Amino acid sequence: MNRKATVALGATTALAIVLSGCSSAIPQGGGSGSATEIEILSNFTSDISRGKVLDELIEEFNDESDGKYKVVSKAQPDWPTLQQQIRSSISAGTTPDLFLYNYNPTDLSREESGELMDWSAYINEDPEWKARFKEDNLAALTTENQLAGIPGDQAPALFYYNKDLFAAAGVDQFPATWDEYLAAAEEIRKTGVAAISLMTADDSWHTMNALSYVATAKGGPDAYAPGADLDSAAIVAAADYTKQLLALSTPDAVGGNYSASTSNFLNGQSASIIDGPWLISSIQSTVPEPCSIGVAAAPGFNDGAIEPGYTVTDALNVWGAAKQSDPDKEKAVVAWMKFFTSNESASRMAVDGEYPMAVDTELSEADRGRASCQMAQVLDISNAAPTTIVQMGREITTGAQAKLPSLLESLALGQTSPADFASELQTANAE
Amino acid sequence: MTQTQAPVVPGDRVSLSGAWSTPSTHKPTKRAGLPLGINIFLYLLPAFLLVTVFLAVPVLVVIALSGTDWAGIGIPQWVGAGNFVRLFSDPAFLKSLGNTLLWVLVGVFIHTPLCIIVALIVARKPRGWKIFRTVLFLPNIISATSLALLWYFVFHVSLGLINASLTLVGLESFTRNWLFDPSTALGVTMTPWVVYIGFGMVLFLTQISTIPQEYYEAAQLDGASNLRQDWSITIPLIRRAIALQVLFVVGYALRSFEYPFVMTSGGPADSSSTLSLYIYRQMLTANEYGMAMAAGVVTLIVGIVLTAGVFWVLRKAER
């Protein structure tokens, strides 16, 4: 090799070494070289409140572990994309270290893939930690004595209503029964405002919340439990009320998506919406008088099918983890989850992140003082709820879920009767 | 121009006795080349590999998975023709298939003639024809998703341009929920595609430009009108371009996704759903990968049949 070539090679090597030192935007701590690193895959992006709190908690955990563990957050903002990403990763044998997924009792393909870590030994050896979770949730996630994940969140879907718009229609108190609600909705409509924000696109979230509440109010907590016959009087009644509600909603309810439905409520074009606590940050940032938005448990019926004050919730979201060959990595995953599900972390996630977790959360007086007017009500209603029931759209099979928008739109347009709706939903769910 | 010679570097093997550029007086030696068959094989190998890896193998995988029940995780379970039986008993699939075929018909019998008519007009180079041609072609370089979003707001029930315009001119009774009225939803999702005629127009203009001018001069001497010239000279001579355009149209119609997805999500009640949207839903909402693959196979068969049909018509026209 001649001299020029040797010099050029040397210079290139030196440049590569220098550039490799500059390539990472993350500062490399002195002790991080030996830290066991785990990645968390969720939809907690840093631009939303729960993402900000997660980032803070991660930073604290990494500091507290003193170089032993390093947690890194990888966020995918779009929930359906995230779920497909997780599914594909499990299928490809590259399961993420820790990930948030939606539990569906009718689709246990992820839990039964053999790719997930078994948490049972860790939770059983720590009774204090185990006591922080609802027994029902742990039981649901347990298959053949193996615990597939740690309950993450189970957001209550509650009525958020615009007190001023209700008052303008002469309704001073949130209705206690569905018939009173329909009567109030008619009055609200006369003022030129839609009574409720609904939508039928995608997972028909807002509409399915209403349908689930009416179905359980009529047929009790097991009205649409897995294995139940959906071609029932309760579902027919629920479809009938939902059809009436769709008629009292905004003109874009049929075919509208979550974003349109939520915007209608936040802009004052509709007086109420049934949504999760993630709506609170939008209320706080968009509505001129945020505390004019009240939170209420859903109305019921006076026939005693279910105790009033119950809540319908979103699916149980679960923190699953990859089966690890490295014991240190498994220890890191468990250490992080214990830290993340502690009362202190859960309180901060609830108050600052507007994200109530599926763990026993006791707010201190200081935390309660910092909570937004809606979050305090959400926590009160959730704590007082005699029963929680997962929303129907999250309990039926994925095949039936795919048919929901079409079925609801047919119902709203009068192409399908409530009885046919129930019958077709049952057929789709049984396939 | 003077030609400069490159400096001679010590060590270079240059004959200093002969002229710099004197060609060799040696007879060309007969090189033992590879047989023609191997040469052709080597030339085709890269394309063959690409087609195999990125087309043939995926198609075979799709066909194989179409006979399975698979949720995207775990081992697919063989169900034979079960998915196809389920497909053809699913009203949503039948609606999507019917709508897709309607997209093909609209593409062939409305969109393509519109492209031809505009191309015939622009080919006569009226005043401002270049601007006209550019403006018409512009939508082809904008993302279909952006355009779909734009049209969503054109047809939106409360924010839309159409309803606002109708209200403005006192035709409020004609306003409606264009996007989510079952009688208008499909037409509304097709509208942007039908009116964006730029690509077809350019295709026809290119072909028209190759037609010898003498044909038209002869026709003019015979007293043929413009319409007669177009009908008897231009259209027959651009028939290959028409066939190509129809193939493009069929291909696009079978893949039609962005406009129904963004504008109506295939609703209301599947009234604007297409095969692509149906496949998307089966995969990403229902986690029915086997069903999605089966629907893909049906799409493939429909595409092959339609393409063969176009070639058959073209061959007949050639005779």
C-alpha cells in the first residue's frame, strides 16, 4: 500500500470513529455502557400529557437504578397501527421488550403465542404488588397458571356534558334515566344544538358506548358477555335507543369518525359525549370555560337490572413483555413495572397524565387539588362505581367488530330494524 | 479545436515509437463468446429474480394463505375452500365486488371517453392549450389521499362547498349528506377519479401526435368535418392507446382505495366499499388474514379476466 493510500485509510478510520461518537442524540452516561436496556412500545408520545409523565417517570427510574437499568420509550401514536405492529412482531419472533396491547377475551392469539413472558412468579412472590390489581383482571389474563401481562388501564367511558347547553334547553340536572335523557335531548335539539356526539366509522367508539350502556342497563352486566346470545331483548332495546340517539346527533354522525365527533362536542355543536378520560386534555385546552363541562355516570332504567352508577369501560389494556432469554432483562422489565404501577406513579399518571391506570390509586390531598375539574369527577365516579363492564365493541369477536360500522349505519338509515341488528350482530359474533 | 494529449506518467505502458492514436494493425482475435442462450439468460436473470422474489413468491403465498384460517399470529389452519364459501355468502364482500366492477365500468365508459374528448380538443391546440394541459395533469402529481381529503370537504354535509353553494343560490332543498347517503356515497367517491383526466389525456395526446398530418389534409380535401376526422382517423389510430388506458383504468379500479377510505370509509352500510377496502378491513380490523387473502385471490382473478378481455377486444379490433 503506498503512502497516500495509507494516509487516506487512516484519515477515514479516524473520521469514522469521531462521527460514530457524534451519531447518537442521546447523551451517553458514564455508567450506561453496562446498563440493561429495555424498550417500551406504547402510544404514549411525548406531545401528550400521559407521554410527558411517562418520560419523566422513565428518567426518574433510570436515575434511581443508578446505571443498572435503562428504559427507553418507543411510541407509536396511532393505536390500531401500534396493535398491528405488536401482532407482526410477535408473529416474526421479535416481540418488543414491553408493550401495551388491547386485551380481547375472544382473541387470545397473543397470549397463547408462546412468545410472552409469564409474570405469575413475580406477582405471586410480591403480595403487596399483587393486591394493587383487581383480581378479575389478573384472572382474565391468566391461562394455565401463566400470567400473560400486567393490567395497564381500563378507562371509564363517562358522559361529558356541556352544562351551559343543557341549561339553555331548560335542563338543569343531568338525566337519571334514558327516557329522561331522550326527553332532554329533544329540548336541546330545539335550541339548534345536537344532543349527543356519535360516530359510526372505525370502531364506532362513541356510539358503541351508548349502545353498551343501554344494553347493560336493560339486560344487566352479562348482556353481551363473551358467549352470550346477542339476539336478545336487551340488545334489541339498546339498538332501538341507539337509533333514536343517532337521530338526535349531528348530521355527520353516520359515517363520521372519532375526530369529527369529538370536535363537534368541543366546539359546542353537541351537548354531550360518552368518552374516556383522554378527552379531558382537549377540554382543558379547547373549551373556553373548561369547568362548564361536567362529568356524569350514564343514565339507567328503573327496572333494577343493574345498580345505578356503574361504568362501561374501554378494553383492558395490558402491558405484555417478550419472553426473555437474558434474566437481567427480565428483572429490568419487572423492576420497571413495579415502579410504574406504584401508587405514586399511578397518581401522577392520573393527575398530570390524565390517564387513570388499572391499579388501586389513592390520590393525596395535594394531588386531588392539582387534578382538573373533570379528572376529579372521573375518579370519584370510578371509585363509587358498583360494577365496571367492558364496552361491547371490545368484547365481541374481531369479525363482528369489523361489521359494526356497517350494521350501525344500516340501523341509523332505517335499512335494518333493531331486531335485525341484534340478529345480524349475533350471526357475525358467532362466525 | 486542438486535441491535447494527456501527460505521460512514468511507468505507463505507452508505445513511444508509434503515433498516440494509431490503431493497432493486428487482426481482431476471435473471442470465444458465451453461447447466445446463456447470454440471453444472463440478461434476463436480474429481471427474472426480481419478478420471482417480489411478485411470483408473494402471489403464491397469497394463494396458499387464502386456504387457511389465520389471525396473523401462530400457525395457519388449513380450511380449503372455506374462505371462498364464506366470501361469497358475505353481503359486504358481494357489495364490494359489485362496487369495484362499477368502478371499472365507470372508468371504461365515462372516464376514458372523457379523456379522449379532452385530448381531441387539446390536440387542435386551441388558445391556452398548454396551460389547460398542465392544469389537467396537475392532480396526477398530488397524493390521492390529499385530494380525497379535499373532496371530503367539498361534499361534507355541514362544512361542504357543494351544500354551501346550493344554499347560496337558494337551492337548499337539494342539499343532502352526499358522503353518507347510500344513494350518493359511491358516486361521490368516484367523482374525483372520473374528473381527473390528466393522465389519460396526455397518453392520448402522445399517440395523436404520431399520426401523419397528411391523413387530415386528405380528409379535409374530401370535405370531412373535424368530427368526421376525429371519428374516422384519430380514434381508430389511437386504439392501442385506448387499450392501454383501459388496462390502466381496470388496474386502478381494482386497487381503488384512497377515495372511499378517506371520504366514506366504505360506508354508509358498505354502500361505497371496494375490494381493496374490504381486504384492508378483513386484515386490520377483523384479523382474518385468510379471508383477506381469499378476497385478494378473487381480485387477482377478476383482474386477469378483465385484462384478457381487453386484449381480446383489441385483437378483434386489429383484425
